[in-house]
Amino acid sequence: MTAPIHGTCDPRFAAVKTAFEKNFSEHGDLGASVAITLDGEIVVDLWGGHLDEARAQPWQENTLVNVWSSTKTMAAMSLLLLADRGDVDLYAKASKYWPEFAQNGKEDIEVRHFLSHNAGLSGMDEKVEGDALYDWEWMTTALAKQQPWWEPGTQSGYHAITQGHLIGEIVRRVTGQTIGNFFRQEIAEPTGADFHIGADEALDVRIGNLVPPASGPSPAPDSIASRSFANPGVDATEPRKRIWRAAEIPAANGQGNARSIVRAQTAMANGGQAFGKTIMSEAGTRRIFEKQSEGTDLVLGIPLTFGMGYGLNSASTPISPNSNTAFWGGYGGSSVIIDQDARLCFSYVMNKMESGLLGDPRGFGLAAAMYMSMAV
């Protein structure tokens, strides 16, 4: 089904617009947005489709949706910013900043292990019931008490929900601010990024509901993957609730669109510069590529290479023709690409979820069209 497409697209990236149109006509997209920056400036900013399955409400220029784990790039960037300022040593023990964390076999876990999903805390032993997920103190206290599920630092196991609380608590201990406030003041506002970790009720008129996928992850029973997704367990309709939107769940509940993601992340692709502002040093952005682990992820079950806070381009996950490229994606299909070689930043955000955790043909096709445009 065709859908009206709005926005702007540099003629050089016409193939991206064509691919975006095909997402609606050939891949069943409902409502979506795609944005790209090159050398720190926007070259593609497109949106289209609808907010509802009846196709009665159009996706607007300022529509926001829950982007799930694409939010993790914002949490990672926040911690990398503190490291760039010298306020956090990524190779220090986490307990240097969070003393209560040094118990139950976690005494030697380093801050970098949070960024690379290597901390052994991909799920939780203490049952997350009722509104506990929305209680920051409850979540971080439970994580501080928990014993790791595997030897920290030896391999990755995707921390689908818990990573945000682990990173966010370091940010809170160092700055005295919640990670949502720190991100807003230090990254979102300077770059003009309309992205929110903890969304005020006034934003609800702009937030669209996600359409859940036909099926979710189905890991083997009693596996680390199964235990990780079971507790905390999150239903795909949870983002429709005000309590979800208001909370700070920095691994999963960011509200944004493709434009807001690239506005926030462009500095990471462009030597620390974005839209006339200096967010961090070029050296600070390159820390993404300090490889932390490589191999089959214990939770996702696929080979992944992790740097500091992002997945890295590799033979097993060939995201880009350029070596210094990082990425991540969100449950249902949203995606983010940081290409420091080409000084490109890309994002795709949609409301119709597919079952994948790290992207699907809609986002992959747009990224392929972007790189094809750069090669011409």
C-alpha cells in the first residue's frame, strides 16, 4: 500500500527516498521516519504513513514513538561524555562510583562491562513485580545485590532492560542527576534532539502507539536468554501506559523519531561536532571502537562484537563497507548507524513492530540505499 511521504531529501540520496516508499508498498510499513546526517548536517529527513492500523491518523513531522533499545545509544553516549570529561574512568571498577555494587561476586566488574553487556546481569533473580520496573531505587538496589549469571568480562549477554539502570546509576552517582535529565541537558537540548528518556505527560499528544509484532523472542527454556527476557518481562504494549512513558528506563523507553535520534547521535559520527555545537572531543567519540568482546552473545544467540556501548561492524554483522562503523537497533525494527569513516549518522524509526531485536529488511534496505548513494 502506498503512503504519502513528507520531508526533505538531498538529491544525492534519492535512492533512500525510493527505498522508504518501498517499505510502505512492499514491506507492510504503517508509519515511519528515516533521517541521515552527513558531515554534521541533515541530508535526509523523511516521514510518512499513519499512526493507526485503520490509517486514519497520519504520522506527523513531530510524531514520537517508543524506540526500545535504540535508547541504549543515548545512555551509552551519556556515559561516554562523562568519560570524555574525565569524570568517569571506563576501566575503573563500578564500585568506585557505586560502592554498594561490590558484593556477591561483582567486586571486579568495571564500568566498561556495563557498556558491552559483559557484566553478567542480563536479567534479574529478584522477581520484578507490580510497578517495580518503574522504581529506580528498587531496580538498582536489586542489581547491586545480585550475583552475576556468568563470569563478568568473559563474554557478552545482551542486557535488554538492565543495561540502562546499570549505566544510569553510574551517571547518577557521578553527576547527582538522573540519566534522563543529564541526557536532556547535555545532549538533547544542545543538539535540538526531540528525544526523551522519561516523557512528560504533555508529550502524549505526539506519542503514537506501537503495533506489536505477531511473535516475540522464543529462546530455549531455562537458558540465560529465557531467564533474561522473563525477568524483567516487558509486553510490547507496555509503552502505551503513562507510567512507562514517565519512568526512566534508559535501555528501552526512549521516545523519539529518526530525526531526533540522528540529531543526538550525529556528534558520535562527526568527531564530536553537531549542528554547530561541540558535544565531546573527537578522541571521546572514538572510544566506541575499543573492542570489549567478540563471539556468540549468550542472550541473542548470534555472533556480535561489542565496543563501548555499541555493536561494531564485523564480518558477522556487516553493517557498512567502512570499518569504523557502530550500530544498534530496537525491538521491532528501529535502528541507528554511526559511521565515523564517512561521517554519516542514520536512523530509521517505525510504529509497526516486527519480531526482530536488531532490525529487519526495512531498516537494512534504507541503510543499503544510503551506502549505494555514497558510492555513486
